[in-house]
Amino acid sequence: MAMIELANPTRFLRIVDRLLPWFAAATALILAAGLVQAVQAPDDYQQGATVKIMFLHVPAAWLSMVGWAVMTVAALGTLVWRHPLADVAAKAAAPIGAGFTLICLITGSLWGRPTWGTYWVWDARLTSELVLFLLYLGVLALYWTAEDPGRGARAAAVLSLVGAIDLPIVKFSVDWWNSLHQGESIFRAGGPVIDASILWPLAVMAMAFFLLFVTLHLAAMRNEILRRRVRTMQMLQAQEAKA
Amino acid sequence: MNAFWALLIRDMRIALRAGGGALIGAVFFLIVVVTVPFAVGPDLKLLGRIGPAVLWLGALLASLLALDRLFAADHEDGSLDILMTGELPLELTILAKAVAHWLTTGVPLLFVAPLLGLMLDIDPAAMGPLLAALSVGTPALTFIGLVGAALSVSLRRGGLLLAVIVLPLTIPILVFGVSASDLASAARAGFGPAFTILCALSLASLVLGPFAAAAALRHGLD
């Protein structure tokens, strides 16, 4: 199906209504499976049970970057192709991405306390992730202050493109700088260095988080379209009342 | 190119003459830096150590302060519309305004900085690298701030929104600026690497900033 066919909000809503229950069910199922596997996964020989924080922390970190990537693509959709739903997609992704970023920061800091002995260090990976969170807040602030939704959307699109600079910095911060945060251990040349007994639950949890993102994103997009319709209807009503 | 210079000179005249308030930025810089010893105590040893960082923070906040009016003033009296429909490409128009902004708010800071360095007891040997880093880094603050200024003018909201948008983007400048001007870290890694990265950031923002700001203005003001 071409992207252009999704440009019609009514058609998009129909497709979302059909897909959403399936995505929600798949999310619940895989999340449950992932949680069971995560609980059953063996403890780390050094870290003990605290290693299980990883099953929340790592997927949340990935999704925090996916969220901004979605906003960047949507920003191109808004500015270049003028796709009517692109700004809806960007606006819906911003709070979700910010939420995942916050989960990543909080779980990371709770994990840091027992393993590093501190909740927070001003380290490249942590700082760049915090900057990502601040950028999310900046985009949200733009949406909050814009009186005209279209204008706010274009402003947020420009900021999304500029802020995308932070994504490679987050990703490669552990390779570029000496970091207390451990280096890349999954997507690396020579294969992952995590034991399969922990890698598998992690993969299932990542899948679950990704599906959760898709579900929340589709639902948020639907809500945004409906919210805009309500707004238009209210304005029409106000105009009629005045006439 | 005549239009470019004309615009640059016009913006500098507006900033320097009555009602412009270019020097308010330098005074603000002075006041921000002077409040620090009251907050952390008059311990000269401590002040000397954090001095470069304090000067950088002051420069960041001072350049942010003046950005608010960069496009807003022209937007209010309608001259921004004329500039946008003129023959000069919007990117160059913005570049001219940015250069004028830096000359009137960034350069005065460089003249005030040695005096403040003296008051904060910064090691005289560190003042050279600090000034070099500030003179290379403050243009980047202006060029990055352009994006925020353009975004906030199209939304008719300045002030806090501008700070929220721009400050996260300026963190790399702050990181490399301070590490280039700090003697302790310069002794560890050398002045060169941080300074060259700072130059690179400045040049990159010189190229990218006007384009992003032009996009924001074009899409924001229809």
C-alpha cells in the first residue's frame, strides 16, 4: 500500500481501527512471554539479580532513539512531501519517545547505583541520552505553545531534523569516548558478547517494547486526528452560534 | 553582495544606536559572572578553578538573551517580510543578521572577558586559550541560536521557549569550549584537539544554522 493512500484520515482511521486490537494483543502476549523469560533468566555471576534491570533499560533506550527517528522521518514528510498525516505522526511520537527516554534514564540510574556505586555520572552516554530527553521536552514545549497546530507542526519538524544530530552521538558515544557505560555489546562486528541465556529474553523484551511503541503510536495518532476533528467541529459550532 | 553588506551594516547600526541595546548583553554577562562569587563564596582558589566554566556559561546566557529579538523586531515592523521577498537568498539574509548579531553581542563579551578573568582569579596563562576558545565558540552559539530564534518568531513566543530549544543544542559547544580553555584538562589532552573540534562545530553551525533557520522562517510565516 502506498503512503499516499494513507493520506486520507478517514481511510487511515479505518485501517488503524482494524490493526490496533491485533497489535495490542501481540504486545500483551509477547510482553508477558518476555517478562516470564526475564524473571527466569539466570543471575549474572558478578551483578546478581540486578542484571535484570537490563530487560527494561536496553529496550527503552532503543525505543527512545526509534521515537526520535520516527519524528525525523515524519519531519521530512511534513516539510518535503507535505504528507497530511506526517505531522500527526510526529506529534504522537514525541510524548511516547520522551516517556521511553525517561524510563531508560530512571532504570539506568537505578542499575548504576548497585553496579557503579552512583545514580548518575556525567558520562558521554548518559549525558547524550539526557540531552535527547531535553530535546524531546523542547519539541513538546513547541507543541504546547503553538496556537495554530499547523505552524507548531512545521516548527517542531525543523527542530526534529536539527535534533537528529544527537542520535549518532547517543549511539556511538561509548565508542568515541572512554565511558563508564559499557561499550556496544549486541550490534557489533563479531556478534554479540552477551550469553544466549540473557540475550534471548532481551530480544523478546525488545520485540515487546517495539510493538508497544507501535500500538501506542497508532492509538495516539488516532486520538490526535479525532482531537483535530473535535476542534474543527467546535470552531464551526462557535461560528454558527455567532451568526 | 551589496545587499548582504547593507543588511549587515543596517543591523549593526540598529543594535548600536538608541533602542538597540547591544551593550546590554555585555552588561548582562558582567552581572551573571559577578553573581557567581556571591553564590559559591569568595574563595579565589575555587573561583579560579571554575572561572573558565563561569565565563562560558555567562557568554551562553548573554548570547541567548539577545537572540530573542533577532527576528522578532523585524517581524513586528514588517521589514522581515520585505527581507524574505527580496532578491538576496533568505539563507544569506539570515547569515548577515547573524554576523551582525555576533559582532554586536559576541565581540563585546571578548573585551569584557579578560577583566572578569582577573576578578575570578583565572590563571593568566589560561586567559589566552580561554579568549581563543571564546572567540571561536561564540559564533557557534549565535548560529545555533538562529534556529531557535526563527522557530520562536513564527510561533510568536520568545523568551523561555527559545532557551528550552536552544540550550540542549549548545551543550557540545560548552563541553569543548570549557575543555579547550581549562588548563587542567589541556594539560591532560592538549589544547589542540578540543580547540579544533570547537572550530569544526563553529564552521558546521555556520553552514547548517542559516539553512535550518531559513526553513523555519519559510514554513512558519506564510
